[in-house]
Amino acid sequence: MNNNTGLLTGKVVLITGASRGIGEAAARLFTREGAAVVLAARGTDALTRVVTEIRADGGTADAITMDLADRADIRSAVDQVEKLHGRLDGAFNNGAIVQQPGPLDTTSDDEIDEQFAVNFRGHWTAMTAEAALMRRNGGGAIVNTSSIGSRRANPVLPAYGAMKRALNSLTESAAVTWAKEGIRVNGITPGGTATAMIDQWEAATPGVIAHLNATSPVGRMAEPHEVAEVAAWLLSDRASMVNGAIVPVDGGAGA
Ligand SMILES: NC(=O)c1ccc[n+]([C@@H]2O[C@H](COP(=O)([O-])OP(=O)(O)OC[C@H]3O[C@@H](n4cnc5c(N)ncnc54)[C@H](OP(=O)(O)O)[C@@H]3O)[C@@H](O)[C@H]2O)c1
């Protein structure tokens, strides 16, 4: 991976869900592209491990322990970014949890509440705090991680799919609302990606990975860094006219 071009040189980028998977890959990629990154998630040990490795490679990275279910925690995380760097140029709102697979009749009230709090409300809170800090320095860019599961009926993960579709709507609304302030907002909809989340789904539903691979035009999962590449470009000035887009990163599985 020596083909980096300084896509994010000089930018301060906050990444949620950065302790593993797509967020961890994004932290490593964005650093190689010249950004100073701030990694947020609940898992302090995992965050510390990633930050230590990035710093050992010469990158600028810090970790903030934060729970997306807790609005005060999220606002405090953005405040800590301001204390660390005095500005925020990019935010990759990527943290999420998958629900217990099953039809909507058996999805529990607690699960619906958790999906709402972490996968939707957390991003709303994060976006408004991020935008408030970005506009103090003339703007920025936000990318929200949605899912291929937001794009059509999702009978197996109905609460997850509903919250991700709601996130698409919020992404578009924010893009239109904040455009004149120089803040671009876009979303990505990954298809199956080789992370702990898909392993968790496989454990609950053996065979789901084979099924996703068989039904994907490219015949395989994405690697986390392949998803992070799209977020990096959307966060960069090279995507200056892209706003309110929900970009598939799924090898054609949603086509
Ligand atoms: N993998 C796929 O096939 C796939 C497909 C479509 C979309 N996505 C989306 O891609 C994004 C990244 O997922 P992934 O595949 O990389 O999954 P992952 O490996 O399970 O990573 C999820 C990340 O979110 C963090 N997180 C979970 N709950 C949190 C909370 N309450 N507060 C703060 N952070 C929290 C986790 O850290 P802690 O546990 O340390 O908090 C972790 O860093 C998610 O938005 C997911 O919905 C994934």
C-alpha cells in the first residue's frame, strides 16, 4: 500500500467505530493520506493498540473512549478534538452494531431502542457537534456509514435496515442544510465486508457469508480498506462537488 497521494494532507479527521473493522482501516489509511486522526469507540484497549501502531509508523493519532448511545459522551468527544487540534476538517461517522437477525415480529423492544440510539441518534448528535466545530474554520466534510441493507426491504435485519435508511435521509437533509456553510455531507453503503460484524452475523446465521459471496457480482466480501478508500475520497477536497450522495461500495451487489 505505497500508492498514497496526500489526499487528506493537513486535515484533522474524527473517526467513530475506529477500534476495529472499517473504522480501524480508515484510521490507518487517512493517516497515510496525511491526516491527523482522532479515533473514537468504546473499546479503550483496542483504540490504544491502533493509535500506538499508527504513531509508530509516524502518524498523528489520538484515542477517545466514547459510547454512541450516550449523547453527552459524543459531544464531549468532539470537544476533546477541539482541545487537541483546535479544528475539525473531516468526520467519518462509522460506528454501529448489528442486531440479532430475525423478523420484525420477534425483534425485541430493547433491540429497537439500541439500534435507534447507536445506529441513528448517535450519528445525528455527532453530526451537529461536528458541524458546529467545522463551521468555525469555514467548513468541512462528513461521511456517514450506512449499509446496502438500507436500500431495500430488510426482512432479516429490520431494525438495522430501518435505522440505516433513516441515516440516509439525515445525510441528505444535512447536506442540503449545511451546503452554504461549506460543509459537505455524504453517505456510503458498503455491502458485505470482512469484519467482526459479518462474523457476528455468520455466528448467528451459519452460511450467510457464503450466501453473500455467491450473490455478489464480484463473488467476495470487501476488505475494510476498500470501503475506507471511498470515505477518504469523499472527505477530500477532490470530492468538492459531491454532496448529499449515498455511494454504494458493494461490488455491484445492490445493482
Ligand atoms: N461488515 C459489513 O458487512 C458491513 C456492511 C454494511 C455496512 N457496515 C457498516 O460499517 C460500519 C463499520 O462496521 P464494521 O463492519 O467495521 O463492524 P465492526 O468491526 O463490528 O466495527 C464496529 C465499530 O463500531 C464501534 N461501536 C459499536 N457500538 C458502539 C457504540 N455504542 N459506541 C461507540 N462505538 C461503537 C465498535 O467499537 P467498540 O465495540 O469498541 O465500541 C467498532 O469500532 C458500521 O456502520 C456498519 O453498520 C458493515
